[in-house]
Amino acid sequence: MLFNTPIFYFFFLIFIMFYGFVFLKHKPKIYFTLVSSLVFYGVWNYKFIPLLVGSAIADYFIAQAISNATTQSRKKQFLTLSVLMNLGILALFKYADFALESVADFLLLFGYNANVPTLSWVLPVGISFYTFQSLSYTIDVYRGDMKARKGLVEFTTALAFFPQLVAGPILRARQILPQFHKMPIPTWDMAKTGFLLITIGLFKKTIADLLAAPAMTAFDGTAVSLIETWTGVLAFAGQIYGDFSGYSDMAIGIALLLGFKIPLNFRLPYFARSPVDFWRRWHISLSTWLRDYLYIPLGGKNSRLRNIFITMLIGGLWHGAAWTFVVWGAFHGFIITATHYLSQMPALAGFVNSKSKILTFIKWMITFYLILLGWVLFRATSIDSAWEIFVNMHSLSGLPLPGLHATTIFILCVSALLIMHLMDSFVIHKGEKFQNKKWIFWPVLVFIFSLCLLIGEPSNEFIYFQF
Amino acid sequence: MSSSTSNFNTESNSSMSVSPRKIYFKILLAFVIGTGCSMGLIRGFTYIMDASGDNFLGRVLESRAALKKIVKEEHDLVMFFGSSMTGAGFAPRQFDQSMQERNIDIKSFNYGFGGLNPFFQDIFSRRIREEFQQNNRRLELAILEFNPFQTTITRHKRAKSLEDSFEVLLASNEEIKNITLDDPTRGVRLLTIKHLRDGVSAEMITGFLGSEFSIPRSRTEIPEDEELEKKFNEIGELLNEAFAKEYPNYVNSQWSYDWQGGGTIPQERSDETLKLFEEYYRLQNQNNHRYDDDRLSRINSADIIELNFSEGLVEAYIRLIKNFQQFSNKVEVVLLPRNTKWITNSPEGLKRLNATIKRIEDATGITMKNHQDLSVMKPTMFRDTTHLNRYQGSVAYTNYIVEQYADYLKNAD
């Protein structure tokens, strides 16, 4: 069930009627939220409900066991069990075929044609999100950052909470579990913010869908001109941003309508001035998860460059089981380590630390260019295809003059990218003031919502669902 | 809004003093009123644009309504079902007259519509089947057009934005109910389009408005002959006047039943009008600019030369034949005449066509009749690169069909 589908609208309408008017006490509310979340998930594929509930139950009891264990080694054993279980589930459903195919390809290099069977299992929606979320709970309990909570249903409900279940943001147990303990009631200000975020999110998703076609032009293997390639790459940058940040905004907005506060997941990422800055703004819940549960345990600033590289490599693999994602992660690992390395060079320190507008603009341009190169790796179907697009992006040979159509589409794609960021910037900086001007606020929301209902592209699901 | 959400203190709960029911009531009210206003704006927009399901599929829906009268006919029934090429190429009243001259008492109908690919045709054919079966009627003869370029991937992709709207307009309530049970997300979506959006989906609106931004297709390099164009248009005007004079009581809504889904026939026109038509076609045939541009348009919109078939559409076409087999005494599948002067398949395209024909034949047990290159049909009988003209092409092809099926219809029970 996607947030931008009519079925979700009716689901939510019915949900809020019962949630707000029928189930007023804590326990019934929790049970009702759990059942509704499972229905939400089950509409996609009910067969994977046991997997979701099972991993919640397992991690709940493992956390209890960690908490009750008297020795550190015993605690470690239980944590290892949780890590193996969660990563095992991920490995089985998400990476098994990739690993088997890679082995077969590797053997083929030596002339051995291995007929390796593949599982071809359906990837359960949201598995990468909820396993990471669940894992963070057992790790936090192991580290002593939080106590194991009492209340299995509460924990399962928090993990399966429908606004964030299928595409994040990846919540930490310590962020969400206390809220489920209280089952907060929203304020009217929260509700207004919620409506604003839902509308903006829906609008960004709508723009993302419109950008899918020009993005496809650059990536579908047909030879295109320089301007069409750049248009396609920019369009994909807009598509993935609008798609994912739009979904996150809607998730945060829906949670707010229910009284739950979910931290932001994007903060104007394409305005970043360095690759490091980009990862502080893009999919924040994942990058901070990787920082806290991978980078720091690896040693953090000790052997910094190595640890960053490993973290980004695994971050890339988290996005999908394909070599393009591995290379994408490695690429980001490389540009982040290179940024750190260069910033330590006395000759470049002035440039890196400069606040001058021109230099800031140059830093933004370089960063944005590198991010775009990264998106080519992310979106391309193979490394060869990515390389071809890199060449098309930089090849001036036989350059035809861009026609009116190509120029128009280029301008539209750039405008779409800019509109989404300016809109986000407005909401971040002026949103609270804006939502208090009720005579403007509501009509604007209705107008934007109407636009979203008016515009539609067939068969465009959320990109991040595949992760 | 991310700043405000990030600034929230997750441990505080300032609203505890507010009645929960009151706050949820406000949320619900904002939710319902906001959506209601938005739906109102959408309906207003589509009203101003004059966009409604009835407008998009007007003749198809009219012909569906006409089925109730058709099944009550006393005569044996013949239906020619297909695309706009059928619409242009078969004259039912001429067919009936020719049959009557042979003492064959039948009534035929032209169910050829533009814009319906086999996916939509399959759904529509189910409505026809239902009507016939509910009334215990059978078609004596069903002639189904297999249109290769309506069945291509290109054509399929271009119709994607229309799929939900057309399905809503053509599907039965039972079918939508089954879709909803099978896939609730899609089912609720279709129900919303049907009941809240007057059959007009967002995809359809976007497809229509967004066509301005699609990649411009190649245009013909053959220069336009303005003098020829002018003369052609002048005769066109005269023909319109002649129509108004010769058919003063013509009612457009009677097109699908009284007119049997076909156009005028030469037997009803004056000699003067027929001469005008001859001149009109003569000029039309000289206009290479138009024909070549139409050819390029068909290549762009339907892959008419290479014919890369859509798996989904071929399957839909097989289902369509099977639907007709359930309520017809005889089902014939034909490939309609083609304008060989302008359209010739590539060798690869031809291979793909032959493979697809074989696949359809194997799946249905019917041998397809290839009328693409009939000796009685000439390139001059086409009004563009695909459609027959009315008083030469349609007449000749209808006569050919008469010759082919007169014996069968005479001997039929």
C-alpha cells in the first residue's frame, strides 16, 4: 500500500476514525495500531507478515536475554545471535542470488561454467529498513544505551508502525519506543505540520514520477546526445530525491497526525558543499545508523579513511544486490576519503575552509557534479552501461546543437530539481510561520494536493521500495 | 519540514490537556474537507476541459448500449469487429443489400473503433459476449480484424496512460469487484476513477497535457502543394454540403444502431456527389506530402514497419478471439488490406508478423485470412497509409467480403 494511492487514503480515513474515537485507551490503541500496520503490510504481500513479526519477537527476547545476562561474554553471544539473525534474513532474501551469480561469474573467468542455481525469492518490502531498526535495539541494549523494554506488543507495534515500515526513515528504538509507551496525542500545530509534509511529500513524489521518463532516456541504452544525457542524469537526481524524500516527508507527516515525532531524513542534500556534507543531508537515518553501528565500532577516527571506505561500501550494498551499488558505495567512500585527505593538505585547507561566496559556489558545483556521477553508477544497469553514460556526459565529439525540444526538457528538469529544493528550503525556514497563516495555508495545501491528483504517470512505484 | 519536526521534544506532550476526540475530529475534518475541495477542483478542471469518459469512448459506449437492440433483431447477425481500419473498410448496409440480392436475410454491424488496442478490445468483447449470452443469441458470423500495428510494444506503451480509465469505462461491476479482491490497491484505484473522477484518471490528464513535451516525431520532407491542398479542401466543403442536403435527418447518436456502425453508401448518393468524390480521391492520391507524413506518424506511434509485438497485447487478442468463439457460429480472423505503396514491413518485421500469426492460430485453432495484398484492392483506394476510403476502398472490400461469405451465410441454419 503506497501513500500516494487511493487505497491508502481510505485505509487512513478508517484508521484515524477508530484510532481517534474508538480506541482511546493505551492498550487497545496499541493493539489496533499493530493490527492496522500488519494489514497495511499485508495488502502488499501477507505471506511476509510472519517474517516481520518473527524478527520483532526474536529481537525482543534477545534484548531481554542481553539485559538479563550476567557476564559480558554472554551478552555478546546474544548480540551475535541477533546480528546473525537479522543479517542472515537480509542475506537470504536480498543477497543470496547476487552472491551465487557472482560466484558463477567468477568461476567463468577461469573457464569453469558453473551452473549455479538461484533462489529467485521475492524481496519482502521494507526488509532492509526494519531489520536495521530492529538490530539497533539489540545493539543499544547491549551497549547499555537503553534498557530492554517490557512489552512485546509495544515493541512489535513500534517496528511495524505503518508510516515508516516500508521505506523508513530508519528509527532508533530509543526514538520510537518511548513514544509508543505514551501513545501521544497530537497537537493542532503538529497536525498542521503533518498535513503540510504530506502535501509537500506527495507533490515531490508527483514531480519524481514526471522525471522518470527523461531519466529513462539516458539510461535505457539508446544513444543520446550530450544534452540528453545530462538531462537524463539530472532528471534521475531529481527523481530519486523527489521519490525518496517525498516518501519520507509523507511518513513523517502521517506519524505527526497520530502524535508521533519522526526525525527528518533529508535536509536539502543537493545544496551540500562537500561529499561529507552530502551524507549529513541525504538519507540521514541511514547515514547516522551506519556511523553509529558500523563506522564507530570499526574504530571511527582511528584508521578513519579505511573505516569510511568500508562503511560506504556496505552502505552501497545496503541499497541493492548488484555490483553497480557496490561501486557506487566505493565511489562515495573514495570521494569522502579524498575530501578528508585533501582538506588536510595545507595548500587546499584555505579553499576547503573558505566562506567566500565564489569558493562556496565552486565547492557546491564540484560536489553536485560528483553526486551526479554517483547517480549514474546507482541507476545504470551495469558497470559497462554506466561507463558509456560517463563518456556521453563528457564527449564533445560530433556534438549536435541541442534542439528546442531537448533544451526545453533540460530546463524543465533543472527547474523541477530546483523547485523541490526551494520548496523544502521554504518549509524548513518558513514552514512554522506559514502554517499559522490559515487563510493562505489551507488554500495552498488544497491547491498543491489538487495538482497531485491531477498529475499521474503510470506504473511508477517508489524507487526505495526495492531496497 | 523537517526543521520543525527535528525540533520537537519527543519526551514532552503539551497536548495532554486537549480533548483527544476534539483534536482527531479537527484532523478528520481537515482531511475530508481538504480532499473534498481538491476533488471539486479536479472535477471543475475536467468539466472546463470537457474531459469525461463518455467523450473519450463515446462511440464505443454508444455501440455497447446498442447491443441491447441488436440482440433483439430477427435477422441472423454478422459482426465485423476491429480497429478504425475496420471502421473505414466495411460498409454494413451495403453488405446487407448485397446479401439480400442473393436472398440471404442477415443484418451486419461494423464494430470497428480507433484507439482501442487488443487489451481494451478484449474487455469490450466480454460485454458483447455477455449481452449475447444473456439473451441466448449467437452471431452467425464474426469477422475479427487482426491489426498487427495495434498490437506492438510502441502502441501498448502509448496507451498505458489510458489503461485505467478505459478499463473502468469498459469493465463490468463484477470484473472490477474481482480485480479489487485480487489486488485491492488497483481495485480501489479503479473504483475511485469510476465513482469520484468520472472515468478520467490523472494519468489520462497527464498523458494528454504532457504530449506537448514528447519527443517530436520525424516530419516528411516532401513539400506541401498548397494549390492542391486548397482544391482538396474546397471539394471537402462541397461534400459536407452535399451530405447535409442528402441526409437532412441525420442524427449522430443513431450512428451505432440505425446506421449499423457504418457510413454512407454509394447507392444512396446522387451522381453529382459521386463525381465529387471521384475528384476528391484523385486529388487526395496526388498529395504525397500527406501520405508520407502519415507513414512517419504510424512508424512513430505504432512501429508499423518493424512490428515488435507486445506479449500482453497478443495474449489479449487471443482472449478476444476466444470470447467471440463462445457466442458465434463461425469466427473468421482477417488481416485487412494494406496500402502497399506506402507501408511495407521490413524482413524482420515480416518474420515477427508471421510468427505472431502462427501463435494466434495455434492458440485458437483458427486459420487467419490474409487480405493484406488482395488483387482487387489498389493503393489509390486508401485515404491515408492505412485506412480505406469510403466509396472506392470500403465498397471494394465489402464486396470482396460478400463474395467470401455469401455461400456460408446462405447455407447457414
